[in-house]
Amino acid sequence: MPAGFNSLLPALVLIVLFFVVPVLALLLRSVTEPEPGLQNYATLLGDGTYARVFFNTFLVAAVVTAVTVVVAFPVAWMLAIMPSALASIIFGVIILSMWTNLLTRTYAWMVLLQRTGVINRALLAIGIIDQPLPLINNLTGVTIGMVYIMLPFMILPLVGTLRAIDPMTLRAAALCGASPIQAFRRILLPLSLPGLAAGGLMVFVMSLGYFVTPALLGGTSNMMLAEMIAQMIQSLLNWGLGSAAAFILLVVIMALYALQLRLVGARRMTGGI
Amino acid sequence: MLLDYDRMGWLKIALLGFTALVAAFLLLPVVFIVLLSFGSSRWLAFPPPGWTLKWYRDLFADPSWLEAALTSARIATMTAILAVMIGLLASFALVRGQFRGREILRGLLLTPMVLPVVVFAIAIYAFFLRLGLGGTSIGFVIAHTVLALPFAIIPIATALEGFDKSIEDAAIVCGASPFEARLRITLPSIRIGIFSAAIFSFLASWDEVVVAIFMASPSLQTLPVKIWGSLRSDLSPVIAAASSLLVGLTLALMVVTALLQRKVKT
């Protein structure tokens, strides 16, 4: 195993041959099918139906990211400081949820959220609502299902960020007369901002291109981008339009990825998982 | 005092309560699906009117489920082996190599993790159709290895960064060949990283839905494709039974991981 460049070759061959080339070939189809030109992009960007899909996609990704960040922060905070015996139980739950088959988890939410599902029945029984809420086949269902999947990806790196903060800084703040709210706003939150930004961006990027959960929990009237791409290829066999949509998604995501690399650096990010 | 667990007062109670709620939320679907798989209701009523093993019997009576599981296991095992071998070699170059563009290459190798799977799925689907690899095991393994590679490189490279190279150099000074030193000193020291890489890349393939949906053929179906197909037609409790077995597998994997990590620490 030479430590130089040579041992990188198998990985490079694999990625170039079976990742870079196929993706570039796909992008080529977006400007050559059905005939050379940019008409596929014109169609996608000029049509109100497609504009709605783009809007839905960004909306869901933004809401999912916001909810995930707000929910994950207190959990990561506690995990960073709680006694290790207790923390390992919570970590166990997080890993179990994360490692459980994706379709299994989505299936569970399909059953839980359906009209006659447990959640609607429970809410009816308590008397909060008097008729079942539409929780599935719409963006509510997609959001719940996606937040569920994204939470571990936000919590786990954030614990690392919070653990790296020296508790002395907060003790000093308290000694100098800062109220807990001031200490939170002016010390804890700013110090955890890099972790929050990195995790939030990762969740946003993952949500933008997510396929499985929106396809199963979402409705046909508010499709998301990844689902639309799959449908254009699989059912409509419209390779030109499908690959143009794929290229738009790719450009947006690569731009955000570059932003993230600049924000946290490749090393920090890859160490986060 | 916001980071002093013992001096947070009421705030700690509130935050712990919230953490417990989130943990319950994370646990809910997993526990629910296991309970449901033993419920007697065909329509997935909960709490179930009675308990039964019928759905497990149905599951095992249908050979296509077992066949799909075996296909998945075979593809995921081959993927894990390939990804760990290629990832191990790549990690040495990425961590220790001295060449230009190392950071860019690192970024390139990790890109499959960031790019939406659906884009890669249609790209590789079209590519393999031309090569005649569509719907073949080899095609599956290649596509899954591309997706699994980042998950193999990250833990191995992290472990390698934490390993003190002077120990390896010392072995060479004492007469070991460079290859022998790596094999007998370095590899055992980063075995946790290698083990994590194997688990992550296995799971990356075992759980992979999107590429599989495009690549699958009637004669070659992985477990996620089988579940996907059933989910699209109806929410039969047989899926709950299959899902519960998958949860059991996850738990077993977690126990093995925890035991191995404990063994390494002591």
C-alpha cells in the first residue's frame, strides 16, 4: 500500500467511470433530447406547474430544516452535558431510529398518520379535534416524516460542537452578572452557531433532493422535485426534460455544498459523521 | 451555568423533559411497527383487537420475500467488501499522501454522499442500460459501491488521522517492511474505523431504495424494492412483519457494535 497517489487510483477509477461519466452523460441528454438546444430548460423555468414544484421543494426543505434545528438543539445540549449512562440510552434510541430501514420508518408513519390512524384517533379521543386531520398525502405528512429522518443528522454533529464549548465561559458570564437568557443569547448560541449552520445546511441539502419520503407521504397535487424527476424518466420516459430538471437540482445542491465546504471546511465536515 | 448539568435548576428539568419527548418521538414508529406486526387486524387497527403470528406465517410462506432478503444480503456484503477495500486504500492517500489537489480529490470522492440519489439513480440507470448491466447483480454492486464509498472513507480516514504514524515508523526501524508494518501495526490500530466503514457501507446498500427501484428487474429484486412495491399497492400487515425483522436485525447490529467497541476499550 503506497502512501502516495497510487492507492487513490481504484477509488478514482470507480468514481470517474461510474459516477462522473454517467452524470455528465445525463446532463448532455438535457441539451440534446429531443433536439439540440435549451428548450428543456425553457419549458421547466417558464411553466407555472414546474414553478410550483420548485417552490414546494424549497418550502418543505426550509420548514424541515427550521423545525429540525429547533428540536435538535435542546436535545444535543442535554446530550452534551448529561451523565454518560443516561446519554448512552438516548444515543441508543437515536442510532436505532437512524439505522432502522428507511422504508420501515416511512411505512410506520404512513400507518400512524392515516385518516383512521393512531394519531387522529388519539386526538379525537382527547377531544382536541372533532374530525380527523388530513395528515398524509400532503406537505404536513412529508414534513413530519422528513423531520423524523433528519433529526439524528442534526443532533449527532451538534453534540460535538456543544461538547467543545468550555463550561467555564458560561460560568464566567454568570459570575459577571449575566442572566441565563443573556448567557444563552450572547455566549452559548453564538458559540454553537458553526455547528448549527453546518448541520442545518446539510439537512437542507438532503431535504431538497429527498425522494422516498415525499413519494410515500406526499400527495400527487404537491409533488417535490426529486419525485418529479423520477416520474419524468420512469413513467413519461421524457429523458430530456427529466435530465434538465436533474441538472437544475444538481446545480443548486452543488452551490450549497460549496458554501458548506467554505463555511466549515472539508475536514471538519467529514469528521462530523 | 448553562453547561453545568448539576446547577441548571428548573431549566434542566424542562430540557430533559423535552429530550425525553424527542426520544419518544424517535422511538414511536419503531415500537409501533413491531407491535402492529403481532396485531390481528388486517386493516392495521391499533390497539389491535387480538394478537397473532399470522403475518409472520404469511411472510415466510411467500418465497419472494426470502429471495429478496438474500439478494439484498448478497449485494450489500459484496458492496461492503469492495467499499472497505477501495476506501482503505483511498484513505491512506488522502490522509498521508503529498500531492497537489488532495483536498479537491477528497471532495470528489465524497460527492456521491451529497448529490441527490435520484440524480445518480437515473444517470447510472441510463449508463447501465447502454452497457447491458441494467438489472444485474454486478450493476447493483457497482452502483451501491459508489454510494457507499464516502461512508467507508470517512470513518477510516478519521481513524487514520488519529493514529500516530511514528509507531508504524518505529516498526520499520525495527526491521519490518513498510507493507508488514501497515498490515500488522496500522491496520489493527484503526480496526474500529474499518469496522464502522464495513457497517455503514453494508447499510448504505442494504437500505438503498432509489437506485434499486430503477435498476431492479422482475428476476432481481432487493428487499427495499420488494417493500416499496408492496407499500405502493397496499399497507398489508405482512410489511409490518418484514419491517419488525429488519428492526431486530438493526438491534443485533447495534449490540455487536457496542460489544466490539467495549472490547477495544478494555
